[in-house]
Amino acid sequence: MPPATRPGPLWARAVSEILSPAHLVMALPFVIGWHATWPDFSGALWGLVASLFCGAVPYAAILAGVRTGRLTDKHIGRREQRVRPLVLALASVVAGLGALLVLGAIPAVVVLVVGMLVALAVIAPITAFWKISLHAAVAAGTAVVLTVTFDGVAAALAWPLTVAVAAARVALGAHTVAQVVAGGLVGALVPLAVYLLIR
């Protein structure tokens, strides 16, 4: 078990906040959607729909949990508090995927959301007994998607930032090295498999 989250170095706190799962999950669909239909803005609108269901709704529920005292903090530092928000997130992503399919969203956004859903479905049961790193999983998944979509500069930036996120979580005492490595592997391999199978 990792020690309780501590204040830690400023760089680690900044990285954890700026590249938090909620921020990445809300930003990535917008970027992917806009890229898919550039210079037409319609893809970005589909991305915003995905961002709402996959990021904004689950994050709002977490913040509400913090305000009411059901959750200790917005990163849900206590493992036993994570299962319920993850189940809610799964339900929201399923609803979002359904809405995208019914409304005829562009394939790039649909495939991205499928990847998010499968990764979340893998991580949620693990979290029931082990505090796998969501930060590392989402950062690695984001890096895979950016690499597949853009390659070049995006990949060169995304992977070092993923390592920085993992290092920050360990430096803050939020996770062990094993937990961030496991999160990174799940976060990278699951979306990659989805992209290879259905893209």
C-alpha cells in the first residue's frame, strides 16, 4: 500500500492537477473530433458531446461527492471510495456512446469513446481491490490516441508527459511504482487494441 497522499513537491502537484484524468478526458474528444473534420468545426461539436458524458458528468459527480463529504478529495485518494464514482462514470460513458451512435456521430469520436469505455471497464474491477493509477492510465491512453492520430510532435510530447504524470503520482505518495506502471499499461494497451480492431 502506498503512503497517504502528502503535499509533495510543487512540480508533482502541478502535473497532477493540470494533467488530471478529468482534464484529459474532457479535452481529448474535442481535439480528436476537430481534427477529424478540420477545417469544418462539426467534429469538434461531436467531441464536446463525448466530453460531456465521458468527462464533465463524472467529474461533476466527484466534485459533488467532495462537497457533501462522501469523497475525501477530487482525486479520490482513498481506494475504497473509488468504485462508486467509476461505476457512475461507466454508466455515463455508456449513455454518451449510445447518444453518439443514435445521433450519427463521426467515427473518430465513436472509436475514441469505445476505447475509453473498454479501458474503464477493465480498470473499475481492479480498483475494487487494488489502487491502480487512473492518472497514469488516462495519460497513457491519451498518448496512444495522440500518437495514432497525429504521430510526430504530438507523440514526442505526449509520452514524456505520461512519464511525468506517473512520476508525479509516486512523488506525491498517491501510488506505488507498480500501480502507476499497471495503470500506464492498461491505459495504453486497451485503447491501442480497440483502435487496431475497429478503426
